[in-house]
Amino acid sequence: MKDLVTDFLKQKKIAVIGSFRNKEKFAYRILVDLMKKGYEVFPVNPSLSEVEGRVCYKTIGDIPDSVDAVNLVTPPSVTESILKECLQKGVKRVWLQPGAESSVAIQFCQDNGIKVIHSICVMMDSLKNEERL
């Protein structure tokens, strides 16, 4: 899993999908941390038009640029649907935050050549400082 984490964090264009209405929510915190670290970040939420001065896209497919990786902070049923959009967009790396994963979602990634990180949080202290956000 460590190699997958290192590979994910080397990417430059990352979409974060989740709720951004509350600054205490993990999706919001992940988005802000990635921005502070210099990543090109694309917030995705169908109910918002802007987050932290950035356009918030309704879907992955609405992002005009290519996306290197996606971080999902969504319920498993939503995650499973979004993964199909990721496949269509050509995304090769996803991070399913704890609570976003399901056996169906993980299997979908494995069956479709998408590198998947799950069962660990991108912000966990147990990751080495150079790897975690």
C-alpha cells in the first residue's frame, strides 16, 4: 500500500469529491491541504458551484482538464457510481477514504486497472510525514 500512496501523492492534478459545505468535513480539509501543497485541485460536488475560490464541478466528466488521481469522500453507493465516471475520464488512481469504500468499489477498480488505496486516510498520522498531507 505504501507504494500506491507514494505514487498517488506524486500526481499533480487531483480531484476531490465530497461535501465542502462544512470546513470540518474531511473532503474540505483534504482539498485545502492539497491546495496548500501546490497540487492542482478540482473540487467535485453536484450541489456547489465554487469552493475556496475554485470552480466546483458537478461531475468528474465536467472537469475540462485531465485528472491524474481522485480522492473520494463519499458514501459507498455514490463511490461506486463515481468510479464508473473515473474510468470514462481515464483516471488511473483513486483513494477511497474510510467510509467511502466497499468491496464492490474495490473490485471495480481492480477489474478496470485503476490503482486503488483504501482503508487508510490520506491525513492519518501513521503515514510518514513526507507521504501524508
